[in-house]
Amino acid sequence: MDRLKPSQAAAAASTLAQAFADDPLMHILAPDADEKRRLDVGKWFFGAAINYGLRYNGEVSCNEDASAAAIWFPPGHTHLSPLRMLRAGMGAMPFKAGINGTMRFFKAMPVMEAFHKAVDGPHWYLLAIGTRPDVQGTGLGGALVELGTAQADKAGIPCYLETATESNVAFYRKRGFEVTGETEVYGFTLRGMARQPQ
């Protein structure tokens, strides 16, 4: 895995959109959309998230064809600034996801922020990770998780992430994460998960 090059950003955004195509996050953001529409919204959303990572001290990584990608934020950069989010492209959300999707997203955000704020002290934050469906189960996701956890272990600090799918909870538990908080939003269970240094 290497640092993502700007020329790989579109492919990485497409990968994350495919990985999250049926994720509760996308159903919150694009509630009335069909699969194609959710993919389009996802490409825009993850493109903006990648842009944020590239511009504001994130560690955006992928493999050679960007069929696996992750956005980590190191200690000192784990609070995502609303102003920076706007500058990275999130200001287009009402036009890309619609007013309803935007309102739903901003209702879910404070829940996630509350879980995140409960993490004490410096930590690594995994904002997003995904692999294209045709390469899932090949170990690429685990390798991307390890990019952050290895650095956190070396520094003796925790890692944090959010997820809304039960299968992801099992995936992260195998890598040392535990659920630290959960709540229901729009019928989906949103969870914060933290991993202590090992």
C-alpha cells in the first residue's frame, strides 16, 4: 500500500462508493435513491472525503489500481473542521444528495461526534476504508487497517472508527477494536469503535 496520488483519487472514490453502496451511511445520505444513484452520490461524497484527507494532513492510501483505499488521520488532526469540510467539497451536499439527505446526514453527525469525543487523548482516526467488491476477502482491507494500527501501536495510543454494519463490527473486532458506543438513527445502528495499543 502506498500514499494515494492525486491521479488515483477518482478511482479510489469509486472504490469506496462501491464498498459502501449498501451501507447505512449511504441510505442515510441518499434515502430514496436506487443503487446507481447511491453510487453516484457515494463517488462525490468519498471524493470530497479524499480531498479533505489530501489537503488537511490525512494519510490517504491505496494499492496500485486503487481497488482498496483508506483515509486515516493521525494524532492532532482527528477533529474534522466544518470549514475545511466545506473547502474540500462538502458544501455541495444539498445539490448532490438533496435537502432531505443533507438534513439526515447532519442529524447523524452529532451522534458520531459524541462517540469520537469519548476517545481520550491522542489517537489515530480511520475515517473510511473499503475495497472494490471483486477484491473483497483478499486481505487488502486488513492491510489498510494495519497502516494506522501499526503506527498507533508504535506510539502507544488508541485508534478510533465508526461503522454501521454488523459484518464490519466482526471484521474490526478481529483486529482489536471494541464497540464503545451505539445508537439508533433512522432505523440503523451507528457505532463507535476503539482499539487500545497492542
